[in-house]
Amino acid sequence: MAAPRGSCLFVVSSAVEGVSAQSFLQSYSLISQSFAIQLASPNGRQVEYVHQDDSNRRWFNEFRSKSTSTPIGLETVDVNRYSAMLIPACPGAVHDLANNTDLGQLIAHFVAEKKPICAIGMGVAALCCARKDDGKSWHLGEYCMTAPSVFELAHLPEFSSLPVIPEDFIKDHGGKYASSENNAVHIVVDRHLITGQNEASTLTAVQNLILMCTQKQKPRVPSTNKFQH
């Protein structure tokens, strides 16, 4: 019999700045081949998929007609039901996910249970909410990760008004930050955390998430090595 499909919590921003259409489409299409997916957003609000083009607009029109396109509220998530968490590139994450206490509790559970987490591009900013009880320490301190660099973000017209700069936050809270050149495919895997620097890294990051989950599901085979005397 085939192994049962795991469930992936697909966290998205509902801020007006939205979710990258291309990163979402690639993530959803790939992860749905291996997982049952549940979308979740703050208070279950609808999602704005930004930067759609002629090649993906029809896909989103069809997707929105399905019941699975409606997110549940982060505050209603039963964290024990999910074996993986995926956060696609979300320009809006710095506005409504980076300080979301409900998401912070979910990420804290995933970290404690060593469940795989994958965050991509500005979706990495969502990880900032995972504060410890003192409100200052970070559950992901001492992890190695990537995110859009300050240099990349400085080119954005809204740079001066961004409430969170992921690179600075990671460094200021004990994390280890790494990046490649602008728009290069670059991911960092540290323990059960996978991060992608930008939208271009989406496919590689999600593929690594699937591989990590597959490895965790495989039962350990006892060693049959015998020593001869």
C-alpha cells in the first residue's frame, strides 16, 4: 500500500501587498503532488496574488473557484495535523505575518518537534514572529538561513517604509545570514529549516522540503552488519 499523504500547512499573507503569484503557483503545484494542503492566513482573510501575468491568470481564476482556495484563520489551526509548513514569497509578510502571535506559536511547535519548515523570499519575514516568552529571544536564533538581502530590497520604492528587513532581523536576533547575488537561485538548509533567498529559489526550496519530508517518513532499517572474528 502507498504511504498516506502528509498534510502541509501553507501559510499566506492577507495584506494588500499580497503573495507572489509565481511563487505561490510553483509552490502549490509542486507540494500538492505529495501533500494534502491547507491554506492559512491571519483571521482567514482572502489573499491577493500579485504580479499575475497572462501565463498564470487562468490558473488563478480556476484556483479561486475551488473550496481549497479559501484559507482558514491561523488562530484556528490544529498544529498537530500538519507535518510540514510552507511559506511562499509574500511581499505582504512583513506587514501581517512578521508579528503574528498565532503564527509564532505554530512555528515554535514546529521548531520544538523538528518538523520541516520552508520559507521563501519575503516569506522568510514571517519567521520573525517566533519570539520566545520573554518577547525578545527568537526560536530560530542560531539557525543559518537566507532571505532577500538589504541590497536587493534597497531597489524597491517601498524600502524606506518596510517594517521589517529580514537580513537585519536575522543578524540582530542571533541567526546566521547568507546570500548570493541578486536574483540568483540560493537556498540554505539547516536542520529542519529551509529558506530561499528570492522568488527564483522557489522550486529548489520546495523540492528540498519534499525530499526532507520523504526522508523523515522512511522507517529506519536496522543494521545487518556482522563482524567476523
